[in-house]
Amino acid sequence: MSEVTSNPPTGTPTWIDLGVPDVARAREFYRALFGWEYDPKDGPEDGYTLCLRRGRPVAGLYHDPAPSGRWRMYFATDDCDASAKRVVDAGGTLVREPLDIGAPGRWAIAVDPSGAEFGLWQGRARLGCELVYEPGTLVRNDLVAPDPAPARAFYPAVFDYTLDGNDDLPDADFTFLRRPDGHEIGGIMGVAAAAAASWGTLFGTEDADAAAARTVAAGGTAEEPRDTFYARMATLTDPFGTVFEVGAVPEGGL
């Protein structure tokens, strides 16, 4: 497990949230799947809800009548305005200009040149995910794109990442993204058959098979769990069509 007690370095995935047409139903589903609790515990159901594990924020839910089908991932930044400028300079588009939301922090929403949406988060009172690399929390994010070249040029320009190949997946069009200090923050996968570019979200679980069964029982759908080089994983879909993955978390994370 990993507790987050300070803002992570710029370019680190730091927060995830999900827009759904029925927040109350989403709370029920993710409580059944991950055991999450919520703040506020009761409505308003169209407000922003913090998802908690062991009393600490791990994700957010909010009302959206036209959900995207993906969890939105936010990169940490120590200067939201400067990072937003780099996004535009590198060929990205700002969907929402930098905006203060009071004491919690400052944020922006952007789309990269491949068409994938992401957020920027300059944490103040709210750091982002305060627990990661454990069951029911964020483990990693990877970008899947039918044409990965624009993304591979864009993200190093914005966050000073380096790109590395993956010898563990010789047949895959995959590159790691690493911060300037060498820390791996995720990767970019080229999949020609992908309908559109998007950032995927992988949550930790103690048992991928059990998580798949809980998903179906709670009204979602699940693909057959599979063994991968890193962990046993399953692709799940919530009742609103949101696709994400769970993976059995080995010591040290995935």
C-alpha cells in the first residue's frame, strides 16, 4: 500500500473522477465492488462526491447526463497555468481553462492531439488520491490510441517525460512514460483497432476473479479474468458503460 501525504511531482497521475447520470446508483455499484464509503454520506446526488477508502479520498463521482465511458485522470502540477500553457504550446486543447475551486486547489481539463482527455490538478488542501497501490485504489493509467505518435510527442513536451520501450511486451506497440527523475508514471499503447484515444484506469484488487463476480452481481459486466506478465487482471464495465480494469496488486504495485 502507499499513503500520499504531499503533492506528487508534476506529471504524476494524482486524481481520478467519473461523471455518471445517476450518482446514487454509482455509489451502490462501487461500494459493492471496492467497499468505498462516501463524503458527503448523503446527497445532494448531483454534487461532487469523494470516494473514500479507510476514510481517505481515492476518487470522485459527479453528475453528468452524457458520461464519457472512462474515468478521467488528472496529472499533478505545481503550476496549473504554466502546465496549461505547455499543453497548448504542444498542440493540445484546453476544454476548461485553469480555475480555482477554493481551498482544495486549481484545475483544468485538456485534450491531447490524439483526442484523449485528461485533467491538471494543482493540489492545495486536497492532494488528490491519498491512497494508491492497494485494493480499491488507483494503480496506474495507460493511454491507448489508434495512432500513438502524436501522444508520444505531446506528453514529453508538456511534462518532460522520457520514452522507453518495454522488453516484457516485445509484440506490443508500447512505450513507458517516465518523469525526469526516472519514475514510471504509465505508458502509451498503440492499438490500431481502438475506436478512439483514451486514458485507461487500473484499480487494485486482492482477487481479480472475485472482483469480476462482484461486478456482475452489482449490475455491471466483466470479461473473463486473464493472467498477464504483471498480474491477473479483468476488464470490467459499470452500469453506465464505464470501462476500467482491476489487477491483483503484487507487493510494490504494478
